[in-house]
Amino acid sequence: MPFAMVHGQAFTQLPKDLYIPPDALEVFLEAFEGPLDLLLYLIRRQNLDILEINVADITHQYVKYVEMMEAMHFELAAEYLVMAAMLAEIKSRMLLPRSSEEEEEEEDPRAQLIRRLQEYERFKTAAEDIDEMPRMGREIHQATAQAPDRNATRPDPEVDMKEMLLALSEVLRRADMFESHHVEREKLSTRERMAQVLDRLSGNHFMPFVSLFSVEEGRLGVVVTFLAVMELIKEQLVEIVQSESFGSIHVKARTQ
């Protein structure tokens, strides 16, 4: 199996003139926030109780880790070296022979280190618990929405003459359905029809524009009624409204 393809050519062996710098590849297995974090990791990995740590083994593992980081050209913080020196001191003090009186008077060399580890473990556990809590912007996202303006008013559209002509054409189309072949001359007066329209609008309420027409009267009656309404509008005796574009047209007697 080729380990690389270059310009379509398979390579199964490394070129003899290939140079790989020593620092071309670096692998970091663990990342610690400080020397106490490293010590706590070493203790937990062996399932040991902090109160019963084996300083010799922990010191050996700690120093081995520090030497590994130095070999990888990793810049160590001074606190790692200080902790290494402290572990070496505790290890040497525990290896020195002591009398029974000195053991009773002198404090365990591990006591201070154990207290620091216990305190660090408490804060680390608390930080992990806090980090697992739901956080705004990470697990919880606050939604915001603005309600529409319910007080907005919509002005009534102006009634265009084209709208009235369209309504008239509809009435005329319906009037054609009642045409008769019996020819009889009728005397229709625009003034009389104006009075009839005003009489129908005397209730001070809106009426549909098309309801003013009587299709049984034929085209002549429709035209006379339409002219009567136009004259009433011209004389400002009636007013017309339309609630929306292309909507129904209504007529109402104008109040003085």
C-alpha cells in the first residue's frame, strides 16, 4: 500500500534524501493547570487516598513527567520545578531515620502537601460542578420577540370613480337578465329618484350601493338611479365609503 500520492504517483518507500526535523511532530498527552493538578492526577490514576500517598512513587512519576516535558522542549513554569524540589525534600525526610521522640514532636512531612492537595481537590470539584450547570449562551439561549403594534389604524381607501363604474356594470349585467320584449315607455324622473334614494337613506345608516338599484326596472331604471346618486353626491347630500380596496361600496346620507 502506498503511504502517499504526489501528482498521481504512488510512493511506497521514503526518499533517501528526505529530511524530517526532530521537532516536526510533537504529541501532548495530558495538559495540567499546575503542579497540584499533576499530583492530583497521578494520585487518582492509582486510586490512592490522599491521606495515604506514597511520596516515593509519586515523586518518581512526577519527576519523570517533568523530564519528559523538558525533553520535548516544553517551557516549564517555575512552580513545577518548585514542586519537584518539595517532593524530593519530603522523600528525603521520610527516608531519614528518626527516633520515637522525634516522630511524636515532628509533624508528618506530608501534612502540608496533603492539606494543599485536599484544598485544591475541593476547589477543582466545585469548578467542575459549576461548569456542568446550564449556562446562558451555551446551553440556554434567551429568545426575544417584539409584539406587533395592535393600535395601528388603517385609513379607509378613497372610492375611485372606476370602482363605481365597475359596480354599475355589474348591476347592468344583472338588469339585462330581466329584459322583456314588451315595449312600454316609462316616465322616470331623476329628481324623483333622488328623493326616493334619500328616503331610503333616512335611517342614518350605511346601505350597500348595489341595493339602491332595482334590476327589474331594466337598464333605464339602473341608469336613472345611478344619475340620481351622482347628483346627490355632487350636492353633498350623501357620502360613499369603501372599507378596503376592491371591497363593497356603501352609501349613507350626509349629516348636516
